[in-house]
Amino acid sequence: MADALTPADFARPVDEVARRLIGATLTVDGVGGRIVETEAYDAGDPASHSFRGPTVRNAAMFGPVGRAYVYRIYGLHWCLNLVCGEAPGGAVLIRALEPTQGLETMRARRGVEPARLLCSGPARLCQALGVTRELDGADLSDAPFALAPGRPPHALAAGPRIGITRAADLPRRWGEAGSPWLSRPFATQ
């Protein structure tokens, strides 16, 4: 990978992209950090928003790779996915970051002090980075996003995804093994 991730980096199988994103740096308007946890989804996955085909809500998942797919969960919280895959309908949910840039901005947005609570979960991450529906469909190679490869983890952990009921047993969640920044530890840790 080069200094920045390109559409070619996202035009790979979603599971591969989810693994390769661990260690990359993601910022929104200069606020963010190192990706430490992801989950993969594609159109053939019953847990994916794209499983039943295109809708107004999931339209970004069927557009070009290298875009943001932002949606609201439980009617309350935003979640950020990076559209990817070899076929339409794939995306990687960004579950957790190690916060490294703009910590004071994150603390103000989240209303919490401990760095551990800033980006350890997809809803917390979006609140800390200021991600809302306005970024749905935005090109990840353009402002306000900056996404660059980083140092890969020493060890990668895999396990079932979190907070879903369909296909919950599939090991499509990846993270930096032992990272204190994960939303939840992996069972093998």
C-alpha cells in the first residue's frame, strides 16, 4: 500500500480488507487514530444491510468502493463502514480506534475523559470523530477523511461479530490481539 489507501485497496474481498485495515490510520477533519477492530459484511451475508438488495438506506454499499456507508443503529447512534469488496454490497464496519489525534475534540464531543472510552465501539467512534449521515457516500480519499496504511498489529485476533443475531457465529470480526482499545476483548485473549 502507498501513503494513502486507494480504490484498488478496497476492491478486494471484504474479509481481506477488514484484516488489512487493522493498523491503518483513519481521521475525520484531523480527529481520529489507528484502527484496531473491524467487522466484515457482504451481500451474501444474512447479517448485512445489503442482503436483501439496494434500498435508500444502504445505497452507498452498492456504489463505488472506497466510500463511506454511514447508518443509524437503534435510531440513536451512527456507525461508519468503508465500502469495499469484489462485488457490490460489501462494507467493513469500523468498530474501534486507538485515539491518537484530536483527543480534546473527542473528549468534548463524547463528554468523557478516559481515552479508553473515546473510540471503543462503533457508536462512540462516530460521536468522537463527528461522523453523521452527511458523510454517507463520501469518498474516503477526500476531505474530511484521511485514511492511510499504518503499522500492522503484532498479532491479529478473529472471532464472531458483535450485536447481531443472523450469522452471528461467523468469524468476521478482526482486531489487534490484546489491544486495550477494542470494543470488547476476543474470546481467545
